[in-house]
Amino acid sequence: MCGIAGWVDPCGLLLDGERIAAAMAATLARRGPDGHGAWADSHAALAHRRLAVLDPEHGQQPMIVTDDDNRTLAALAYTGEVFNHAELRNTLELLGHKFRTRTDTEVVLHACREWGLEAVDRLHGMFAFAYWDVAERRLLLVRDRLGIKPLCYQIDGAGVRFGSEPKALLGTGTAAAIDTDGLRDFLTCVRTPGRTLIRGIREVRPGTVLVVDPRGVREHRYWQLESAPHTHDLPTTVDTVRELLDDITSDQLHADVRLGALLSGGLDSSALTALAQRRLHPTGSALPTFSVDFAGNTTDFTPDALRSTPDAPFVRDMTAHCGFDHRDIVLDAAALTDPALRAAVVAARDLPAAGDMDASLYLLFRAVREHATVVLSGECADEVFGGYSWFHDPQAIERTDYPWRYFAGRSGTYRALLREDVAAELDLTAHRAEHYRQALTRVPTLPGESASQRRMREAFWLHFTHWLPDLLDRKDRLSMAVGLEVRVPFCDHRLVQYAFNIPWQQQTFDGREKSLLRAAVADLLPHSVIARTKAPYPITNDPAYDRSLRQQAVDLIADPSAPVWDFLDRNRLRERLHRPLTDRATRSGIDFALHLEIWLRRLATPTRVG
């Protein structure tokens, strides 16, 4: 896992390209603390920051391949993991390719040399890379199927500049201006593939290759979800899910550095950790696991509609049952409300962060990084197996709107703080309605489906394409900001594609959420975890957090020149301070105001590159 950046112009000569690309990559230094490099020719400049996971002593990037006369044929800047690299290496060796390292990077480089654009169809994993073909003057900007790894770009004349994160592009000629539709997306809790919050900066869409050559700039879509009849009966479906999870988890345990897993005591993380420990058991190794908790949570925890119990008892049950080498990461209110932490989280995400949820995740990852370089995480299981509560709420499913809109706070809480003129200009209600209407036109259909079956297919598709990308971006940005690689086995495209076509009747065969996942791993987990209902990521209930949050909001309101007042109404924020902060929406709104202020100030003073 690393950071990449670069600049390509297939029709013009680059001036000082290597230095500029290296400076762009330097803004991503936290993504790659183990090494850096840059390479350039007259039309392309690639740069890289490395987090060494496979073959740490070798594999420096950008990586090149040369001919017998030592002339460069192709160059690659790559981030991520291709989990089937060993099989691909064997195939390429039979075709005559020679390898100097044990890295997946070199496999990707030779795969692109051998198969060109079709190489991406053979890659299984999470990745984003830039491949430059010298003779063809062709750049391939490639992003994995689900968009686990980020990759953004900006058009620059006949070419492009690109980077793992927008911060690599800010200061290279891009005006740091807010994209109005990007802001609308953010405030209404939807994600438009390709769009960012910064005008002029685009994302390479998941499952897509951006091709740049003398013919121009164009997209090639190499993967998307497809609708197909599901022919397996229930027992076969359960067995297939288990087989897929076994294979995927086994593939993702390979690393030449310390590896662990995140454990909340919920079904998703418990399933992964149990499967991983089962694979490690013959070696006698105990899987290192990590959970987040909050100081005083034993006494401060208050059940609500979303979470009836804390995580800790279930984490203890899993640890005793599976024999993990477990560590609790306990956070306190002082750390969570530190202004320096807020700034770091906003810088990591390149957008106004999500309150103490993002702050605690950042601190969790920072603490985990002291013990591991790679961890597994249960992200995406709710999207794959229909775990969210609204999947099981007929009224939410049948509304002509995104189902999660009635849960996600910012679709209403953030909007309530906007100035009247800003709210009128953005017209978020109309934007969300049109966004939803357009999204439905792209859902793959299956002839013969009933209306209810069609609706559940739409719900799953919308989650994969317009909800999940935000969660994956959050996890990548906050983990890579501390040099930690997070792997997400439930995002394996083979599992996602298989589950997408499973009928809802099978997904909920026992009347519970994630019925198939429970059945597939029931033999590995204690009864308490099997019986546990879904709980969201935890937040602190420490009154000290609320007191500190309130004081920071008071200080912001006292500054009439703060940039945030170009968007938010001071009186509306002031009124929020009279409400109990135990209300999630109130606290979320105040956190949003504080983070929006930090983000706007960062936009006003971007790092200069070049």
C-alpha cells in the first residue's frame, strides 16, 4: 500500500517533470513512510511513496522494464495488493517473463506488458496504478473494481496529472475551488462515481481504466455488477459463501510484515478473525486483534435505538473462543477533541470529517500501527448481505429515495445549519431527487423479476455504487494517514458479484439480517456473537467530549470572520448549543461546523507544488 502521483502529456514535452512529480508525491508521504522514488522521460513523470508489505528489501518504485539495450519500455507506479499475484507470476514465467523481486508490483508491470489493457481483468485485489507505455506514449490509470484504493486526476491540456489523493494535485495549477455538485453530494449523503468536492479534480471511477495517449483521454469500463439468475438452492448458497470467504481470507493473510485484524465483536469482524485464526492455527500463531473503546464507557454507555450494547463483552467472548492476541485501544475525550487531531483528520480525508467517528478511527489506526502494518477489516459485509436496518424496513425500501437517507445524519442535520441563501442555491431536495432518478436508470435488470425482487436489486446496487465508496474512502484515508494498510475481504469482487444475485428470500431465510453470513460461519463463533444484532461503529458517551465540543463551537461563533459563515448560519449553530449534545444529530451538526471551518481554511492555503 502506497501513494502515487505523476504527470503525463503524450503530445508535449514535460519541463522538470521528475521534480514536479516527486513534489506531488511528497504530499502523500504518510501513505508511504518506507521509501520514495521518481522516474521521468520526455512525456511522462511518475512518483511513488512506499509502504513496504511484500519483499520489503526490494520492489522500489516507480518500477521499470527495459529491453536488452537497457532502454525503458514501460514504467509503473502502483499502490495496493493483487492477491493472486503468485498464480499470475507462474503464468508470466511460462510466457518468458523474468522477475527480480517477490512483489506483486513487478507482476502487474509484466502483466501490462504482456496483455495490455486486458491485464486488469486478471487482477484480483485492491489497487490503483499508473502504467506508462513508452513506445505507444500511452498511460493507463487503473482503479480496482469496488474503488477500495483511491485515484484522482485532472485534465492538463492533452494530458493529465494524477495522484492517490487530491492534495497531490492542489498547487499544481488547480484552483482550490469547491465543486458545487460535489458539495451537494456531500450534504445529501450520496456519492457520484468520478466526482469530488474540488472543481477540476475527478476520481477514476471504480472498475475503470482512464486511457491517455495521442488520441486523447477516454474511459474504459472493465468491470461492473451484472444481473444473472441465481440457480443455487439455500444449502448450496451457504456452502458457496463459506468457500468464497475461506479462499478470500486465506489469500489476504499473505504479507512480509506484521499482520492483524480489527475486531468489534460484531458478526462481520468476528467472522473474518475466526476464519483467519483457523488458517493460522497450524502454525501455532495467535492472530493479533484490535478493538476501540472509550474511557468511562462502562459507566457512560447509554443504549439507544441503534446500539443496545457496548462491544467489549462480545470482543472478550471472541478472544476467549478463538485465542486471539488481543489489545483494546482505549481513547479519552481529551484526545478526541484535540484541535490538532481535528486538523489531522480533515487533512487526511480532504473533506469535512465525520466528528468523533473519524477522529476515533484515526486514533485507533495510529495505535494499531505500533503493532501491525496490515490489518483485516469487516467493511462491506452489510452491503453484501443486507445488514443495515433499512434493508429490513419495507417503508424505507419502498420510498422513492436512497434508503439510507433516513439514517445518515448529514442529509438533514448538516442542511439545517446552512444559510438560507446557500440552501436555496444548492436546492438539495431537487439535487437528491434527480441524483436518485439518474442512478436508477443504471441498475442492471433481470427479465422476469417481480417488482419486489427488482426493488431489492436496486437497493443493493445503490449501496455498492453510491454508499459504499464513501465508507471505503474513509477507511483508506484514515488508515493510510498513519501508514497502515487495511484489507477488506468482503469487498472481493467474486463474493460481491455472487451475493448480488442471491434472492432476498435466501438472504433473510431465518428472518434476521445477514442470515447467509451467520449460517456460513456459525461453526466458528460463540453463541453470543451469532445472536448479536447489528450495531454501528461506536461513539464516545463521555460528557467531557460534549463539554469540549461545546466550547470549541462557542469559540468558532465568536469569530465573525470565519470562512464557515459563508455557508452556515451562526444563529442556527448557536441555537444548537442549547440542545442536549447527547442527541446524535445535534452533536453531529456541531462537529460538522468545526470540520467545515478547518477544511475551508485548508482550501484557501493549498500546498504549492512545482
